[in-house]
Amino acid sequence: MADDRASLTLFLDYQRATLAMKCQGVTSEQLKRRAVATSGLCLLGLVRHAAEVERSWFRMVLNGEQLKARWPAVDGVLGAFHVADADADADVDEAFVLWHKACEESRAVTDAFESLDDTVEFRGETISVRYVLTHMIEEYARHNGHADLLREAIDGTVGE
């Protein structure tokens, strides 16, 4: 039986792998496609968002770093999600490299803490490593549901 640290980090890595799987086997154009008419989401936007939340929760919140968003907000909407269909400026390879790098950095930040119960102060709140890991599992799980629907609309592929 795994301890809490192993359980939480393995579940988070599973969620990360699920997002990667949802993006495998499609073209750059399909990754950029807003495949559900009532939504502005696309698979590439989800990957870029994942890179941003990895950086913000682990490096900014837990590690205390001052970072600027890679994809700044546009009209009050998170910039990572702003990907127009076949947007020439949306670099698919860059987004995946930045996401994978952010995940590795997140693992290193987590490993630097002795306990999941270690805390940091961020904007007047006390936040534990355990909270961040749990929140990130929830974050990925929610967006992996979106990714599943997008992928199904693109080419009919469903499931984990």
C-alpha cells in the first residue's frame, strides 16, 4: 500500500498522462480545433492551461517565484485557452515542451518538501503541499473530461 505522498503524486501523474493520451494521434490543426460548437475550448488550449497551472501552483505558490503568464489573459479570459482554429501563432510543439518542463519542475518542487503537511503563505492564505497536489488532481480530472469530449468530437476516440 502506498503512502499519501506516493498516492497523490501517482494519481497526479496518471491525470497528466491522460491529458497527453487525449492529444496523441491528432494533427496540429485538430489540437487547435474548437470541436464543440458551444465552447471555445480546444485540446491545445487545455495543454497550455495545464502548463500555466503547473507553473502557478508549484513554482509561484509553493516555491514563491514571481512568474509572468506564458499566455497572458485576453479580455479577462485566461490566455492559454485563446487558440483560434488553425491559429498559425499557436505553436503546438512549444506548448507541449513547456507543459512537460512545467510538470518536471512541479515534481522537483514537490520533492523539495519534507512533508505533504508543510505549508507556505500565499496571498494571506496558508497552503499545504497536500492541498496543491489534491487540487491539481482535481484540475486535471475536470479538464480531462473536457479533453475526452473534444477528442470524441474530433475523431470519435473516447475513453481513458
